[in-house]
Amino acid sequence: MAGAREDTPESCSSAAESEDPPGSAKLTEAVPPAESEGCGRPLEEAPKKLCGYLSKFGGKGPIRSWKSRWFFYDERKCHLYYSRTAQDANPLDSVDLSSAVFDCKADAEEGTFEIRTPNRVITLKAATKQVMLYWLQQLQMKRWEFHNSPPALPAAPDATLAGNGPTLHLELGQEEAELEEFCPVKTPTGLVGAAAALQPVPAMPLALQNISLKHLGTEIQNTMHNIRGNKQVPGTGHGSLTEDSPQSAEPQSGEQASGLDPGTPGKEPVDSPKPAPKFSLTTCLTQKTKCQSNTFPFFSEGLRNRTAQEKVVALEQQVEVLTKELKSQKELVKILHKALEAAQQEKRASSAYLAAAEDKDRLELVRHKVRQIAELGRRVEDLEQERESLVHTASLREQQVQELQQHVQLLMDKNQAKQQVICKLSEKVTQDFTRPPDQPLSTADRDFLSQQERMEHLKDDMEAYRTQNRFLNSEIHQVTKIWRKVAEKEKALLTKCAYLQARNCQVESKYLAGLRRLQEAAGSEAGECSELLRELIQEALQWEASEATADGGVQLGPVSEYDEYGFLAVPDYEVEDLKLLARIQVLEVRSHHLLALDAVERPLRERWAALGQLAPSAELKQLLRAGVPREHRPRVWRWLVHLRVQHLHTPSCYQELLKRGQACEHPAARQIELDLNRTFPNNKHFTCPTSSFPDKLRRVLLAFSWQNPAIGYCQGLNRLAAVALLVLEEEESAFWCLVAIVETILPADYYSKTLTASQVDQRVLQDLLSEKLPRLMAHLGQHRIDLSLVTFNWFLVVFADSLISDILLRVWDAFLYEGTKVVFRYALAIFKYNEEEILRLQDSLEIYQYLRFFTKTICNSRKLMHIAFSDMNPFPMKQLRQLRATHRERLEAELQELEQLKAEYLERRASRGRAVTEGCVSEDDGDGDA
């Protein structure tokens, strides 16, 4: 270590020599930049530590007072430590500056400022206002450097990391330059930095007042450490500085300050057996002199009779000479390198020309050179044009400069005229003040003097507020930048958390699916394996999301009990196998939702937020097919309903219908009351006894039964009204939504007694399935499966009982805008989504059992939407109308034929009844004969 120290100054100056030994070059590379540069630059340019004495307001109760503390900043942790003196081994406490803000009040005592952290507020006071501003500016810069510092590189960085080093330093340099635009404050000499450690500790009124009772143990340790250090090395400390001659006081003070290193308490040079990590100024200069004595022997001999200050100046001059010489040598080397490269290229071209075997090859080389010359000529022309444009731009700039100079001259003339007026007024004021003192001041003079005094106070206040404003502006600027960076980090962490949640859901669903397959494979066999499987399944079904979250941590529970619209996330089935399937399906839905959160959901929300006024358009159609976010859905549905029923809507219609229902009971009231308890048994809003939704639903259905007497009430309308209530929440809006669906969107006799239009749609669906999914329909026909037993309810309640709430509401978003075509699209998409699963089933009973709940297994809403609106194309409305008309004619013919058969049967039955009556003896006649 000592050998490296002696060779380092030589390596600082050996760069200027033309012949350097290899060892010196290696030593130069091994020395850190901060140390190697410190040998050849003045003391003022050395990196300064942020440290110094400040008064801290602390204590409890009556003993709260100002206490002098030595503060020093730790670059690695972004902490501001403080101790009682600069020589203490252990700090009393520290302040975390990474999340702190700084404040100074204009009306507070001079030099007072505050450091506010999330946990506490520290009030400090500097000796002067300049020292306060210096501390505030430096603390801001340290905080900014900490938040923008690049990550620490490994001990042996690879090429890619090493290549990024200059870029990182450049970015930090730009940020520091940007920070220096605010409140530049000169460094107060002797009050901050290493020089402040040499100053005596600020005296306090009482000796015990400066002792920290809160950190009494640390105070005792520091006192014992100082006593032990003084006993081991007597004469060390500030007193040694006074024994030296005045001429050498300055270098020794520099050595003392750098060796003390106030930023690291407890590591004094007296106690440490190892040499200090940084060179002191005296050591560096001495080694520098030894190094230069080899090259300049006469110069080194002349330095012996000079003072230390003259030596420093002479050495600095010599360093400047060597630096200039080194710079010129480097420029010469660059020029020679370029000449060498040109010569090598010419040599290669000549060699190729001479090595060519035939004249054809040589001619090709010559042509290549001619092409190169032409290309260079074109580049010269382009550069000439660029030069002309720059000359033109420069002339325009010169004209602008001349105009600005004329404007400046005009302003200077105005300023000179104003100064003359000010001088005249000043002379007049001086004459007024220099009059004899025996003349009493008039009232106007006294008022003038008081106003002038008040003006001076206002100027002082204005200057103080201006200083405070500048500081607060810089503080707001930095805190805003830090907040933005923290927000970006938080966004990245949330994205990562969502991805981890999705992965967690996928792993759990795979685990449950594996348990189900093992259960199916084990069958009804008794044994330890089947018992273990049963226990694992029960444990998985009873698992609560709250058990997976730590206190105060990020919630990773994939499933909650209810979704955002009140539907039970995992339906409470009686069959254990169905419970397991329901939980697997919920986990899959959660996983797909989390994975699509950043890529799909967030851009979709931004598009809806920027949409503004709603109007029918192709863009709105695409957005509705993609789904409406929950916060926008009530507004969008109200607009869609109003678009459908604006010709039927009257302001007081709903209230009048309610009054009519209160006056007399509707015939359908009893059936409505029965169906209220059957509406969405898996939704907490309709099963909770204290919920208001059942009463709202009752009033909506009764009002509709009076609104449309032809239908009155039909089973299925309760589910349509319930979905509208869950989204819109208002009774009247839900009522008009039900009117829009029944009277404007669906065909007229969809809910009639014969359900004619509903039956027609089932036959249309059969034709569309045969066209779009022929393989599936052939398989179902082979097993004689009647799909209308499953799909009839889909169309009657628009999938209200079939799909999970997230997919159901997306279907309704498009259904309210486009109409019944959306129902056909999604019905086809559901069968396409599960086509392969159905084709694997080879028994009609298994197929019926699967079709009973297979809609609940659909978890990927994006995939289902893509199938409905992309894979099912083309899907023209004209074709749908033609199929409906065709099947309606056939159905009406079938209904008429049934009516004829019914009439014939009744006639035969009536005639048969009359014949039996004539041929039979009545009981009275029988009794008479007896």
C-alpha cells in the first residue's frame, strides 16, 4: 500500500513524457480518478464533503432549546448524521433525506429551516442566512443525486456494462447542471466542509445544555473514545496546528482536514492503523516534487529555499505546462493516426491494383476509384450548399443582433433619462435633510420619514419572500420530478404484481384441475389415496383469500367472495365436483383479467375516457363490442336506452304507473311476488334481507305490467329487470331499459302466450349452427340432442342465467346498441368455444349433463368476443330477417294445423259423449225399476 502511494504522483506526471515505462502506465490505471486528479489540481477543486456545525432545536418540555450539533452527509445511504462534535466516534442519530422535503419560512428567525420526513420534523438553524441557503441547496442536490444515481456496477464489469458508463455520467452531469440553475449560493468559507471541523465548537450558555439526554449512552461512548485517543497519542488534535510556523500553517491545515474526514466519525488517523484512503495535500505535493526532480533537477533545487505557498504556485505552473504539452502531443498523435490510415488505404489500393492478373481487373479498380472520386465530389457539393445555407443563416442572425443592439441602445437612453430624474429627486431630498436642525419637522416631513422607514422594512420583507420563493420553487421542481419517478416505479411494480397474481391464479387452477383428474381416476375406490384426495379438495374449496395475504403487504389473494356487481364468485353447488369446477373457472377468469389489464383494459379505459359526447358511430360500435368499463357503464346504458325509447318516454309516466298499481292490484302481482325470491339466488343484492333491490324490482315489474297489458308479466322479465337494476341502480332507468328490450329490440310477440317469436329464433339458430358449425351439428344429430332445451332460455333472458357477470355485461353492452343479432352471434360463439369438448363426448346423457353448465366454464371473454364478431362473419342482418320470415310461416302453418287437429278432436269427443249419454241408463231410472 505504501509503495502504491509513492508511485502514484509519478504516474500523474509521467503522461507528459514520450517514453513511459510499462509499470507507470499500470499504476496510472490502478489509481482512482479522484486521487490521480487530486495531485495536479488546486485545493479548491478537490471534492468537498457536506458537513458543518448547525443548531438543532430539540428536547422535551421545559428543557427544549437549541443545541449545537456536527452534521455530516453519507453519500451511500442518503442519510444526514449528526453528533455533538466533529471528533465523536459514534453519531447520535440520522435523518433519512431520500423521502424528505425542505422548507424555510420568511417570518422565522434568521438562518432557521426545517427538514420534514414522513416520521418527524427537524428544525435547524445556521449561523447566517448564506450558510442556511448553502445547506438547503446542497441537501437538495444530494437528494437528487441519490434518486438519479446509476446502479452500482459489479467488481469485474463486462463490455456492455462498461460501455454504458460514460452515458450514465453524462446524464448525471446534465441533471447536476439543471439543478445549478436554482439559487446558486457561494460556499461560506470556514463554516462548512472539512475546514469547519478545525473551528472551535460553538459555545452554549450552559455546559450541560449541549449534551443529548436522549442518547446518553452514545455520549458516554464518544467521551471515553476521545479520552482514550488523547492518552494514546498526546499532542494530536487542534493544538498541533498552533505549534507550527505561520508559513506552513496552510498546508498542515489542509492535511489535518483531509485526514480527519469528518464524514466518517470514529475513523481518526490517530486510532486507525491503516493509511488514509485519500492523499493529503502535503503528501501529494511532496511526492510531486520528488517526481518532478528527475525531469527538472534545477527547478527542484530552486524550490528548497522557497516557502510552501511559493512551492505550491510553482508546482501548479509546472502542471499547467505539462498539461498543455500533453494535449499538443495527443493532437499530434491523432493527426499521425489519420495520416497512417490514409497511407494504409492507399497502399492497399495500390497492392490490389498491382496484384490484379488481368487488365480487366485493373480497369475495374480504376473505375471504382473514379466512382469514389465522383461520390466525394457530390459530398463536396452538398457541403458547399450547406455552407452557403449556414452563411445565409449567419447573415440573418447578424441582422437580428443589430436590431437587438438598436433596441438595447434605446433602452439605455431611456434608462439614462430616468437616472437623471432620480438624481434630481435625490438632490432635492438631500437638500431637505441638510437644512439647519433648529427648524422643526413639519407633519408632511414626519409622514415622509415614516413612509420611507416603512418602505425600507417592506423592501427587506420583499427580499426575504423572494429568497423563500426561489427556494420553494426549486424544492417543488425537485419533489415533482422525484414524485414522477416514484409513480413510474409504482406503476411498474403494480404491473409486476398483476402478472404475479395471474400466475398464482393459473398455478392454483392447474392444481385444482389436477386434483379433479386424480379424483376421477381414483373413482369410488376406498383407500388412503382417495381419502387424501378428498381432504385436499375440501381444503382447496375452503381456502380463503385473506389467508394468503400478509399484514400490510400486497394482496395476492386471487378470489374474493363476491364480484363488483354482487354475484357470488364461487357458486355454492351441492355437488362437490361442480364446486371444484366453479373454483377452477373463477381462477381462470381472474388470471385472464390480470394478464389483459395492461395490454387491453387500461388502453380501453383511456379510449372511453377520451370519447366525450356519445353519438352513433363505427368507433362507438367497436368500443361497445370490446366492453364498457364499470365506471362508464351506467352513463352509456342510459344513453342507449334513451336512444331506443325517446319516442315512448314521458317524464311522469313511471310515477303514474306506480300510483295506478297502488290503487288496484294487477292480476300478475301474485306471480311477480313468487318470482322475486327466484331472481338471482347467487347475488347478495337479491338475497340479503336488508337489501332494497327486491322492492325496487317489484315496483319495476308491476309498472311494466300496467305499461304493456298485452304481455303483463312473463317469467324471464324479472331477470332482465334485475340486470338493469344492478347496473343502473335507479328504478325509473331500469324500467325504461326493460321497455326498450321488450318493445323495441326484441320482436313484438317474443313474450306472448304462444312465445311464437322465441320459437322462431330457436329454428333460426339451428340453421345458423348447421351453416357455421356443421361438424358439431352432425355430432349432436347423431345422438338426437335437442338444443332448444338449452338455448331457449338464453334468448328469453339474454344469457342472464348462463354466463358469468363479466361476460354477461359485455354481451349486453353490444346487445343494447346492435339488437338481437348480438344474441345469435354469442350463441354461435359459445358452441364454437366448447366445440372440441362436446365432440369428445359420445353419450347423449353426458352431452345433456355437459350442456347444462358448460356456459359457466367460459372464462376468456376476449376470446369469446373475437369468435362472436370475427370468426362468425359474414353475418348479414338480411339473412337473419329472411330466415325469421321463412320459419315464422312454417311455424304459423304448424300452429294452424295443430288448431285444426284440436278442433277435430273436440268435435269427436263431443259427439262421442252424446252417444254415450243416450245409450246409458241414468241412476234415477235404475232406482225406479228396482
